[in-house]
Amino acid sequence: MNVKPLLDALGLQEDAARTMADDLRTQIEELHGRLRGAPTEVADER
């Protein structure tokens, strides 16, 4: 049995998962920044 194609496919999936995780980290950082500013914005509207 040749495992190279399987290892290649797993490598591609790992790369895709790593990219997705990086994108999610970026989104989390952006949302965290927006949430940090939210209490100030709500307090200003009162």
C-alpha cells in the first residue's frame, strides 16, 4: 500500500485547517476590539 497520496492529502488538509485557524484568530481579535469599545458607545448613548 502506498501511503504517500494519503500523507499528501493529510498535508493539504492540515494547511487548510491552519489557514482557517489563522483567519478565525484574526476575526476574534477584530471582534474583541469592537467589544472593548462597546461599553463606551452604549454609555455615550444614554
